[in-house]
Amino acid sequence: MINLYNRLRVLYKKVILIVLILLLACVFIRIIINSNSRPRFFLLDELKQLLKDSENIIDYSMEDKVIYGLLSKDGRSDYGDSFVVFEQKDNKVWERSYENDFKDLKPWKIETADIDGNNDIEIMIAVRKTTVLDKTKKNRMFIFQYRNQKLIKKWTGSQIAANWRDFYVEDLVSAPGKELIFIERVAEGSERIRIYQWFDFGFFQLAESEIYNGIKELEIIRDNVLKITHMVGEKEETILLSAKKGQLLELNTQ
């Protein structure tokens, strides 16, 4: 009996070890598969080595062998002052290939995606600034393309949605290009979601949600199904939304 117990104990330890190895392998594979996503710790560490002493990474996005980044030259952690491009050469070495002064724009978030369905990558940059017609400092959107080491303006209408606090680029509906999803402040603690699609030379609003308190998380589950987590009192609630006739409706209410 003692020998049987010892054998089972050894077998149990081996099974646990194999399970742990498989779990670690799955995590590693997932990291490799999503190596173009932001942020990845190994990419971030490699990117930091390319910075000058006083520079700090505000945000970045990677497409193929190109990293588009927002940097702060004076070490700030909230807003950047430079748009920088790093490219990986054939020898696997990353090099800084382009830089543009953004100090008057206060950029704080960057995303890359094909938003118009033409297979070219657009660069979405969130900035915090005023405009000639609106002296209120708020979050605004600039969109560029990077071609032949030049930053080309695609859309600088600046104002989209209303007083939004964050944006995401996701593929919610079956249409060319990805959509821009904004979390918009309505009142203290109250928020709604607005979704925009590219059309010709600008955007049109695809759908808007009801008002929720404290939207915490946002995730595309499947075609035209958006999962959000928001606060109900002191508890979190998760619901599913779908775009229909200009509205983001809860699935159980359609």
C-alpha cells in the first residue's frame, strides 16, 4: 500500500508539472500570436532601449515591423510631445526612422488599424487641445497615414463624439474597415458609447448606447455583439449590446 501511495504521489506531481508546462506554453503562444498588439512586455523592454535618457513612452502600437509611438522628451507620463516611428531592419535591429514634434497637441493614446477598408493602415492619435472655434481643452482625434517616411493627414476634423474620455478601434459589424468606439461622458459618473464608421471623407455615427454609470470594460464578442461592464451601485454588471437602427440595444430588449 505504501509503495502504491508513493507511486500515485509521484504520478500526481508529474501530471501537475505537465499541466503547468502546457499552461505556460499556451500563454507564450498567445503572446507570439498577438505580438502586433499593445502592450507586450518584451517589446516594451526592447523599445525602452531605443530611448534617450530623458524620454518616456506614453503609448505605442505595432504593425508588422513598424512601431508607432508617442514619447515625452522630458519624462512625463500623462502626455507626449513627439510622434516617433521605429522600424525593424532585416538584421532584426530596431531603428528610429522618423520623428515629428507634437508638443502643442498633448497626445496621450495611439491606435493603428484599417478604418476605411482599403488595406492601408491609419494612425489614430488622441490629443488634448483647444481649437480656433472651441476654446475648451478636451480630448480630440487626429488621423494620419505614414508613407515613405512622411506623416500624411487623413482626417484632422478634431472633434468627433462629444466629451469622450477614451476610444477603441474594433471590428464590430461586417463592413469594410474597423469602427471607432468612444466612451463619452454625459454627466458626473454617467457615460454612453458612440460608434463611428468611416465614410468617404469623414465619419458618420453608426450607433449610440443608453446612459450607464462608470463603464469599466468593453469587448467585441462576435459580429455585432459588444460586451460592456458598468457599475450598478457598488456592483459591476455585464451586458451585451448590438447595433440596430442607430442604437446600441441590449440583446434581451431587441
